[in-house]
Amino acid sequence: MLSFIQVYFVEIGKTWGMGKVTADYWDKKYEIEEFIYTKTENRFVVEYVSQLKPGRVIDLAGGEGRNSVWLAKQGWTVENIDFSAVALKKYADYAEESGLAAKCLATVADALEFVPQQEQVELGLIGYLQIPAGDLKKAIRRLGKHVVSGGYLFGVWHARANLAGGFGGPRDPRVLPTVGFLKRALWGQGFDVIECTLRDGQIQTKEGLKPSITVVLLARKRG
């Protein structure tokens, strides 16, 4: 039950994407018993975040919590913010089953308007939040405001390069960011970009494994 984790309800039901994807849509998608994206943490999150000293983290649009629970296992105090209450219920249960409820917070909120329980964090994480450029820029900058000086912003997305040579993410360039866009999103926000690059991988499709291209961003806040 969500009562095992302190949950704040902020305004939800706001539309993401192209005016079609709502919290209700994701609630229905997450209602199945299985975890849609499995309980396996993202390999890029493991690769990059394992280098950082654990502290407080916001996992923005963290869904069912596969990365959130992994972060808690590494010693982080995690706040998973997502606008699907159903996804956060699954996350809460997963955290409890793992004996990590005390380190896992949940906030039901829109990625563009969230007010976190943890006002300052050492890490802001975004995993595959595929929304239009203007909205994504707003979400990145809002998250960045909660990162302390010396803290980090890390994100992974299906890259626009998939349209030409990969199979990851929606087939819509408007929700597939580029390296250049992500760098520009942080201009004037007090961050130094440590790495922003394309990474090759694979994705499971009905036809088997296919190449997938992910854009990875790691930045550190000055001060």
C-alpha cells in the first residue's frame, strides 16, 4: 500500500506529449500485475550513478521504480515523482518487499509542475521521459533547481538518431532529443556538462534484438 511511503498528491491529470498521453492513460497501462519495464535497473543508470556518492535523489517520471529501488539499495534516499498513482503503488510495494520503504518516497505529480518533498538533492535523475522539446526543457530546468551546488543531473533518453539507425522510442522526432538540444537546455542553469553523448545498445522487438541508440547526459552544478 502507498501508506508505507509518504505520498504527496500534487495536481495530476495534466497532459504530456502531444496532448494525448495523460495520467489516466498511464494508470491503465500500469494496471497489469507485471512490471512493464521489468524490475531490472537501467544499465546506464548503473554505469554512471555507481560513480557517485549516495545522498538524496529525485527520480523524475520514475514509474514503477526499477531505478528508484536500485538507488535505494545503493544507499540513496529516493523520491520517485510520477503522475501515475498506479505506477507509484507498484513502486511502493516493491520498495517494501525489498525492505527499503524507509528510504523510498513517492510524489504523485506532473513532471512540469512538481513540488518535491526533498527540496534539495545531490542527484536529479530522468529516465526516458520522452516528451516534446519545450516540455522536456522545462522539466530538466525545474529538476535542476533542486540540485545542490556540487550535485549532479543525469538523464537517459531514446535518441533522435534512432529514426535513421535504431529502434528505440517513439517514431516521432518531436519527443526524441538530440545531444545539442540537451546541452542547450542547461544553458544558463549553472551546470557544467561532463558528458552528453550517444550510446549504442540493443532493444527487444517482436523480430528479436535490434540496435537502439540512447542519448546520455551527465552534468554537475557549479558552486
